[in-house]
Amino acid sequence: MKNSWNKILIVALLGILVVAGLNFPLAEAQKSGHALDWNGKTISTLEVNGKPYVQVEKVAQAAGVNLHKGSNKFFMRSRLDHILKKGVIRVGTTGDYKPFTYYNTETNKYEGYDIEAAKLMAEDLGVDIEFVRTSWPTLMEDLLDNKFDIAVGGISRNTDRQKTAHLTHPYINDGKAPLIRGEDKERFQSLEDIDQPDVTIGVNPGGTNQKFVDANIKNANVIVVENNLDIPQMVAEGEVDVMITDSIEAIYYASKDSRLYAALTDNTFTKSQKGYLMHQNDPVFQNWVNLWMDEMELQGEFDRLEQKWIYGD
């Protein structure tokens, strides 16, 4: 009877975990029959009648579930509870997208608009902050692999990302625009002017910049540059003619280098907004972050960060 009850509990718990969207790797458990790794913990399995089973307590611990043994009920904990208990929030960022996120090799520290915002978030949570390096091609995969609790750094909100993750309220409006040389102001006044065989475009891989270029550029030459930070300099020195990027980044680089010009920023090719990337199915943490963002806007903190990091005031 006891074994039957345990099996019922296991099935009930796994059902809860699946409904909660925690992506429990059942297939891995069934294949191994010995142990599985999940959420940074190793869970041993027991083979009964040729089938692997896991202990309820072990799964609960790995899942971040409160197990009330007396009533045989499970209470899901939010990622917010984990962060507060551990005393640290893990923040994923690419470190290659000024003015939002930049890894300074001279100081070995991250800096930028969203880096300062993330530090303020950690301060309001009362926890330490740990920055985790990611990249645009691996951003979603790293989030789903639980390498960080939230990702920041000029992340564009879109429905494709929302399919597998959660995007917060927006904190700044944006859109795709060309960064060009000042001498080419008259030459490039539309997307059609840019999409010509004698034009070379530089773009970084894996993000919304490359998606826009792939979808809209048919005739110009396109060079994929691994490090996004290298492209503005390539434009300034004539190695490429255009960098199609978010208007905020274009404005930032044009303010730092007199050779560059942020074109069409008042009439961007697209309309988009920036947000922070989070895990799905955690309304407690999501609501806290969204309320924190509302407070940041209400107190003028986002305006202050914009003036400091984008316009250099």
C-alpha cells in the first residue's frame, strides 16, 4: 500500500511539474534508469519492475517545491523565493551591445544602461548580483538551461521570443535604423537606397538585426561580424557602408564618433520596444519585476539612465 501511495504521489508531482511548465526531463529518466541531472541537482532513480522511479522528496527539492508531508500536498515556489533565499540574482547579458551592456576588458566589469538598472534591481531585492555571459545566438537556449534568472541588455520584445520565454513590460521604444558615415547622409535616405549591389552591410549574428537584414536585404552585400562592438568602427573606417541596428545604438555611436551618423531615427524601419527576458510560468517573479519597472519609470530612473548612457548627459 505504501509503495502504491508513493507511486501516486510521484505521478501527481510530475503532473504538477509538467503543468507548471518546468520542463522536467522525463525521457532522460526513462532512458537512464540510474540518475538524472535537473536544475543543478542529481536525482537517483529506483528501478521497479523494469521501470525507473524517483523519490518524491528528491524531485521536490530539485524543483523548488515545498513538500508538506502531513497533507501530501505540493506548493510551488517562485524563482523570486529562490533568489531571496540564495541572496543572489543571476543576470544574463551579452556584454556587446552599447549603450545597454558592455564588458569592459580593462576593468573586467560590465557597464551600461541595463547593467546599472540590474544593479538597482538587485539592490531593491536586497541581494547580490552575478552577471552571466551569454550571446545573441544562445540567449534563449541559455535561459532555458537555467543559466540565469533574468536576461538584460537591449533585448527586443517580440512574439517569437514570447513563445518560449516571458518578456516584461517595455522600458524604452526603439526600431531598426541605419548607422552610416556622415558623408553618406544624402546617399542613404531609404531602405531601397541601402539595398543596392554596391553597398556593404555589417551585421552581428543571431539577434533581431540579422533577422531584419535576412528578411529585407536582397541585393546589398552582407558581412556577418561576430562581435557587434566592431561594426561601428568598420562603418567609420569604410570597411562596410551601413550597420542596420536599433536606433538607440545608432544614436549612441554617432554621439561618440563624429564620422558616424544615425540616419532615419525619426522614421525607423520597424517599431519595437526593449524589455527583460524571463522564464515562463512564474507570475510571482514576473509581477515583481514589472512592478519594479513601473516604480523605476515613476521615479524617473529610466529617464536618468537614458540621459546618462544614451545621450551622455
